[in-house]
Amino acid sequence: MACNLTISKSATAELIRQSAFGGTPGEMHIDLLEDSFKEGWLYIRLRCGQQDGIPVARTDGITLFAPSEQLTLLQDLKLDYFCDLSGGGFLISAPEGALASGCGTGFKLMRN
């Protein structure tokens, strides 16, 4: 694995649940999508299976795959999951020097 993406225990549990429900037990894929307004925001997308990705994180029964061209963007980030009475969702930390989105599911790289 060429990326140091970490997965919290709560995210691990939810990834395992979703991968089993989606028919690919133990395998999930993460990638970053550009926002539709082309303002530079990147948001996480999680899908079941490998999706032609390479393994970037492995923990407690789940392997997370990602596109090889996004490894530098995912380097040293942390994937987390929250759940409360209103629902739940995945959160990702913002890289150093980036602006975190208000919802916690993305970030914007700051350019000089």
C-alpha cells in the first residue's frame, strides 16, 4: 500500500456493513470527485468493490481501494463515520493547508 490513509473503528464497522450488503464483503472503494460548480472542492465517494483501484488501507476485515492517481490527495488523511438520531455519514479529514468543507465530506486545496 502506497498511501497512509487511516480508518477509524466506526468507519471500519460501517464499511464492513456496506461491503457485505453490496455483495463485496471486505472490499470498498474511495475516490474524490470534483464539485459540480468547478470551485475546486473535492468530495469523497464510497462504493462497494475494488472498482479498478489499488489497496490504500486495510484494517479489521476491510480493504479500502482508491484510484492510483489520487494517492497523493489521500495521503495521511483519516476516514471517520458518525451516526446520530438524524442519520449518519462518512467524514474525511482535510490535508494540511486545505480548507475543510462545512459538512466534513470534502476539502478544497488552497493554491498560492
